[in-house]
Amino acid sequence: MKVLVIGPGGREHAIVRSLLADPNVSEVHAAPGNAGISKLVPTHAIDANDPDAVAALATKLTVDLVVVGPEAPLAAGVSDAVRAAGIPVFGPSKAAAQLEASKAFAKEVMAEAGVPTAMARVAGNAEEAADALDTFGAPYVVKDDGLAAGKGVVVTNNRDEALAHAQSCFDAGGTVVIEEFLDGPEVSVFVLCDGLNTVALSPAQDFKRIFDNDEGPNTGGMGAYTPLEWAPEGLVQEVLDRVAQPTVNQMAHRGTPFVGVLFVGLALTSRGTRVIEFNVRFGDPETQAVLARLKTPLGGLLMAAAKGGLDKVQPLRWSRETAVAVVVAAENYPDKPRTGDRIRGLKKAESVEGVHVIHAGTRLDDEGKVVSAGGRVLAVVALGTDLVEARERAYDGVELVHLEGSQFRTDIGGKAARGEIKVQTPGGPAATKAKA
Ligand code: AMP
Ligand code: GLY
């Protein structure tokens, strides 16, 4: 099987790496890729957000499958163009990608499908925003309705700050979704969908804020680990039964079947499991950790999703190890990241047992050296027998990577490793689950 992977980031590097480990995958191409991807497979310098360009490349390369990584090409209709060219594609149509591209649309589908989520209101002006904020009370949650790379959400106790964020979205010609605040730990579950059937991957946890202890602004994600030993038993089945399958059924019913991965962002609140958001692609950097543990060949799974037939897939096989991904970000991320600096120590980092490096914002300079080219530059991914060992290895690797001014969080998986994550079951006392 010949596969073309679309996208420039860490998620795509991780996907390429896993595809290359699939015995049924004979050839992998990527577009546009990054420095790490270009060391593994041929890359093609096209505009990944241009549906015709992607379809033309896929046709020229005579690939059997196109895997679309990021949300922007999906929202631009890349999957539709590739499908129209007669090539199977892992990734939803433009219409189905609205589940991520519009938070208001996602809320509408969730309501139709009976999916548990935060109560929400759409606001189009300051008056409506103020009214919605006062209905739900503090902490205030204000979300830009469009695509914002994880950065369009403000959660604050300060009413003026909440109003100011809403106003900046109105000024840009947009609307906002204002929600009730959800307490409790967050979980990311990736559900493969073929339009009809669903298969869940192992849950992961992401760290969205830039600084330790969840301080500072939101980012695309600063690290992740998987599996979640503290997660309630039956969580994955609950997500399939109450969230993913009803959503897939509803999308089919609407005539816009969902093919690809439905990324369910959840909060395990004191009132039960609630959806925070849907994304229509793999999470970054969760994918770097999740795929590191997946033993079932990835190409076959993505093809089954693209062509239909996930119902015939055997139960997924996973490594017993724990995976941790720690993102190394450029100076000044998530604001205006500094780029163009040499990155050293990548080989040394990979010499740490269980460690590999996944590139995100990197490119090769004129001399063929790896330099930074984006906000989140790379992720050091480690496998270990447990979370404690995986963390140690990941951070040993991070210490060996040198990038001027770079930053990383020191607490990825820290609370979980210390058994400090509490899930409050509805009606019950707080339960702390620590793995013996
Ligand atoms: P989103 O772009 O919807 O994923 O939101 C980004 C982040 O904002 C989430 O990962 C949460 O940490 C936070 N967030 C979003 N919605 C809520 C909510 N209703 N209650 C509490 N936190 C939220
Ligand atoms: N890590 C969260 C996301 O990919 O949106």
C-alpha cells in the first residue's frame, strides 16, 4: 500500500513513523512535511490547504490512501477533492469537518445526538455576550466560533476579560460560544470512524497551557501521556456509546457521514462525563504518545476507516508500556515564536533508552542543518515500564536537546505519576486512583 500524508507537524511525523512500521505499507510520501519527516520519506512542497494541489499530487503519485493530518486542509475541502479523484482518504469532508471548524455547529449536532456537553449559548454582540456570561456565572468560558488552533478560548474569573475576548471576536467579524464551566480532569479520546462504525484508541491527557501548573495562555498542547491509569473503568465504552457512535449516526443521518478520526475532548466532571470539544483530526501532541504504543499496523486501520470496514477490524493491540511526549517550544511561543535557530543534540536525545524525537516546527537550512521553524518545535517521546520511568526518560532526552531560548513544561504526567488526579463521580465522594 502506498500512502500520502498531508501536513507539516509533529502529528504527521508520528503518523509517517507508524506507517513505515506497517508491513503492508510499501511506500510513504508526505506534503509538505518537515525536517524530521524528510529524513524518512520523500516530501513534496505543495500547499497542503489547496484541495486541487493535494488531489493532483495524490493522483500523480498513484497512492492508495491519503491521510490528512491537520484541520485546515480538512476545513478547506481537501478530502472532498481527493475522494472526487477516486482515491480513498482518511479525513472528513468539508461538511463533516464543521464539527471542529464551527463550535456552534458541533453544539447543534451534539444536541441532536443527545451527547452530554456543557450548556452553551451563541452570542453575536456585546449585549448577548454579557447576558450569556451572567446566565452561567464565573468561571467564564468564551470561545471564538471559528478555527483558532486551540488558542481561541478564554477561561477566566474576570468578567471584563471575558467580555473583551468576546468583543475581539466580534470586531474580527465572528461570533462566540459562551459556556458553563466544566470542572474535573480532561481526557482526549481518538475514535476512528468509517462513516458508520467506530473504534476507539487508548485515552491520553494533553497539557494545554504554556507554563507548569496549567498557568499562562493556551497553546496547541505542550505534552501528553498515555494510557491513563486513573481513568474510570468503562470510560472508553462510555465515550463510544454516549458520544462517538451517536455523533457518527447523526452525521450519517444528516447526509454528511464522518470518515476519519473524531477527537473527543472530555471533562470528567462531578456531574459526569461531558464533551468539551470535538476535533476532526488526531490531537497534537497526544498522537505522538498514543501511536508510540499502538501495535496494530496503522496503515490497515486508516484504510479500513477510509473505505469502510472498521467493524471487521480485530481488537487493537497496545504495548504495555507508558508513553510520554514532552514538547520543546520556541522562545516566545505561543505569542510570536522565535525561529531560524539551530537545534542540536537530537541524536544524543535519541540515544536515551526508549526515546525518539518527533519533529514539528523544524526545517533544513541551506547547509542541511535542522533549524526551528515554528512555535512547537519538536516532541521528545519516551516509552517506559510505567509513567515514572517514561517521564524520566523523556526529560533525560529533553535535557540533551539544545535550542536557544526554548521552553518546555516540567510537569507533563507529573500529577498522574504521583497519584494526584481525582475523578469525582456524580453523587459520590472524590475518588483518587493511584496505580500500585
Ligand atoms: P477548546 O478549544 O474548546 O478545546 O478549549 C481549549 C481549552 O479550554 C480546553 O482544553 C479546556 O482546558 C478549556 N475549556 C474549554 N471549554 C471549557 C469549559 N466549558 N469549561 C472549562 N474549561 C474549558
Ligand atoms: N492537543 C490538542 C489538539 O490537538 O487540539
